[in-house]
Amino acid sequence: MKIEQALKISSLMDQWMELQVSSQFEAVKLDTVEGKLPRFHQWVNGKAVSAGYTIRKHGEEAYHFLFIDWHRKGNYYLVLYLENKTTTAAEIQHVEEDGSSLWWTYNPLKRDGKNAERKTYFISRFGSPKVTISLPKSPDQMDSFIQELFNLCRNRIMADRAADVFTEI
């Protein structure tokens, strides 16, 4: 996505946080230093970050939402890190041409021969390996946007583990 799109989404997120519109999520904006997020994770160090947030669903897990120039090519991603920062749950860069939604495709690349099972599980949850997430147009749509991203992360994590479940049965 272009930096302007990342800034637009993060601006709506800031407004949403100020208005305290949400009843199911709590969010904290991460401090950036000169457009970077120091000491976050080795994959993030030194890269341009327009904004970052830690968002928790009340009583459940949290994810870190980073708007970052992930490959240092001027193309921003919404990267969703697990709460413990060990890895990413999703790296979303694509915006539909009309600007109405983000899209991401599940493509497991583990080297254990079980990627077909993972993909089958993911498709059973979403109907397709491609997931489309509507972009919010106002702060009051942010809860829905965040919930869709949480669902994506949860189902991606479950799909990654699905091969182990199928093997145990």
C-alpha cells in the first residue's frame, strides 16, 4: 500500500482511540523515534514505520499492528505481529484498486510436506485462500476492521497448526 493509505488508516485508528469508541478492544500507540520503532524485533529495526499499535481484545490475545515499509522499497504493509513478537501473523500489502479493502492470501510454505492440509483448513474457514478486509471509512468502523484482522490472524495460526492436528487423528 502507498504511505498515504497507511497514514489514512492510522489516522482513523488514532481518532478511534481518542473517542474510545470500542467496547471490545483496548489499544496503545507505540512510540516511534524518527519514524522507526527501536528495539521491537530484529525484522523491524531500521525500517520506516508510520505508526504502530498494540491492540488487545478484552480478556483475550493481543497483536501488534505496524504500518511499515517492510522491504524498504516505499511499499507499506500492515504487519501483524503476535503478542510475544516471535513472528508475524500476517503481512498485508495489497489494497483493492478502488481503495475499499485490503486483501491477503494464505500461502503456507513450511517444509514438512503438510501445506496442502494447512491450506484446506484455511479455505474451510474463509472459503478461499484470499481474504478481503473492508477498510474503515470512519472511526466507528474501526472495531469491525480490527475484528476482521483478529479473525484472519487466528485462522492463519490455526491453519498453520492444522497439519499437526490432522496427523494426530
